[in-house]
Amino acid sequence: MTAQSFSLQQAFFDLSDRVKIRVSGNDRLRFLNGQLTNDVREATDTSAIEACVLNAKGKLEAHVFVTAESGGFLLDADSELKETLPPRLERYIIADDVRIEDVTDRLSIFHVFGARFPELPKEGRIISANRFGESGSDIWVEGSQHDQMFRQWSAASAFCDANCAEVFRIERGIPRWGRELTGEIIPVEANLEERCIDYEKGCYIGQETISRMKISGRTNKRLCGLVSLDGSPLIPGMRLVTAPENNEVGWVTSATHSERLGKEIALGYVKRGFNSCGSRLDALGPHTQSVAARVEIVDLPFAR
């Protein structure tokens, strides 16, 4: 199935490979609010919040979704963070009554839009979550029930596989860990401010940098939408330069052909002063100085 051929109300996503961490203990709320950019008190057993884990300089160490459960919280993040996120959280447990448990293999997550669900197991949970710039639902089930639930979903809906999901999330302008989200990026630069940052909740690691950026209203770079003007393919890693000066001002992070839009599109970071919508830049081929495409900066998302 392609991202262009499905209706939101008839598709489902399998997010079960994401790392899942249970945080419990009497001090879990205070502890997490000292680690995350968003207010954990807003996470409930029916609604997830989005947040970031930062280092002291305000740069990303993780991007997570958080939901509450009886006696704890569940965090889920990109599978690439499986080896780094648990020790990153554990590092800051000093004298806190907090327990960190990796439950990745014990739980599965499906994501759907609309209100139609197959019959869920007794332990299944429906959690409201906005993962693609559109309100949807996470379906949490026991890992042992994954295959059964996948078959049930497939009988009633179309499966949006990894390639389909990648096109879809680029069209929606959603940043992804390992592409737009890395250890060199500050959340505001990735357009995560509205969804992931609570400026009123109190102190957390990296807060000083985030607060300074809010006061100044300036970022060194910003995640932008890019469209190839001549239809030439765009490739992650392409450098963006001004013409005719050939000054490097950004780079491409993710790219795809969108059949829905009939265009070659990409996400990328562009420096302040060059990232206004309508601005045009040259994209250099990877490892070359030759111009491979001419691009225009556009508003995100590309498609609603």
C-alpha cells in the first residue's frame, strides 16, 4: 500500500518496534517533569503527550510520547533509542523512588485514524495521540497478541507499511529521529515548540537554552519544506546553497516523491535569513559541487 492510495479512515500503522519504557515509583512524576520538556501531568490513561529529552545545552537526546497507566507512565520512542534512552534516564536517578523498566518486547502499538476498531483484548487500551499532525488513536496490546491483532486489522483496514508511513510523515512535515531529530538539534529548530514544550511547568534539563530562545524569538536554523522546481529528485544529505554566491545555508534531511502532490519534496534545515517561504536555493548532489536541483521553501505540512 502506498501513502497516496489510502484513506486515513481505512488505514493502520504498526509502531510495535518502538522502544517502550515503564517509569514507576513514588517520585515518578517529579522525576519525569525534571527530564522532559512537556508537563507530564497532562498525560492520562486515555491521552498521550509529546515531549523531548535534552542535554544541558538544550540539544535533543530523545523524542518521546508519554501516557499514564496505573502506578506509572509509559514512554515510547524510536527504536534507534533502545540502547541509549533507558541509561540516559537512569543517570539522573539520585535518591528518587523511581524504577525504569524496558518493556519493548512485552507491548505492541498500532496507530489508527477514525473511530472504528476491531474487538480488543481485555488488556487492550485506546490512547488518543497526535503522531502525524492529525488526531489519531494508539492501540496498546500485549506483545503476545500482536500477530492476532495485526490479522484482525488487516481484514478490516489497509496496512501502511514503513515506506508508506515514511512518505506520509514527510508530506505532513513530521520530524523523525535519526533524520530531522539528532543530537545537534534544539526542539524549537525542528518545529516542536507547540507540541512538546511547556514554558510554565518548572525546571528541566536544558530549560535555560529553550527559555533564551523563546525570549529572543530567534533560531539559528529552522526545519522547512522543500519542493524541487524542475522535478529533479531530492536526496537526504544534499547541501543547500545560495545562488550565485554558492554559500552553504542548509541541508536536506528526508526526501520522497509524493504521488499525492505530483512533486519531489523534502524536509531540511535552512539557516536564519534564508528560510522564508518562497525563497529559492540550489541543492548540490551528495559529495559534489554540482547543482542537482533548484528548490523552493514552502509551508509545512505539504498535504493535509
